[in-house]
Amino acid sequence: MEEQIDETLNIGSEVRLAEGLTKNVKIGTIGTIRQVRKIMKDSPYQFSVSIGREPWLETELGKAVDWPKVEATYREAFNLILEGGLPDEEYDQVDFDGIEELEKLITRFL
């Protein structure tokens, strides 16, 4: 019965992001998958690589990368696919294992 209620509310599996912090993943509807893919289409970098980096300027060794924008793009996608989103307070609590979970999660929607 509880599973049917969750499906009706578009709630899927639960992921652990930190000690005492779990979130439910929304069921991947076609509309949600399209939104996530549209947001992520220009982000070829992994989420974990983007965390807390300053922008890189273009040099002869490589192109410019706006790391804060890349991280913000991931946050936008996480807010679409996690029930209740991922507010700043919770985002700052995410631990190493939670970062891995978020990377796996985003891959499921791409």
C-alpha cells in the first residue's frame, strides 16, 4: 500500500547523502528526464570535480571553465530529481559517499 502511495506521489527510492540525511528520488518521468538532460547538455564535467572550484581562465593549455556555473547546473538538476530539492543547509552536509550517490543519481537521468 505504501509503495502505491509513493508512486502516486511520484516518489521513488531513497538515497543517503550524509549521516542523518536521506532524500527520496522522484520517479523518472519522461518530462523530468527531458528537463534534466536539457539542463545538463553543456556540462561534460563530473559533479565532484566542480565542487568549490574557482573559474579557470583560458590558457594555451586549455579552455576556460566556469566551475561555479557547472556546480550550480548540477544543483539545479538535483532540485528537479530529489523530493523537496536539496536546500543549501542539506547540500553543505553531503559527505563523500553522498557525492558518489549524487553522481550515480544524475547518471540515471541522463
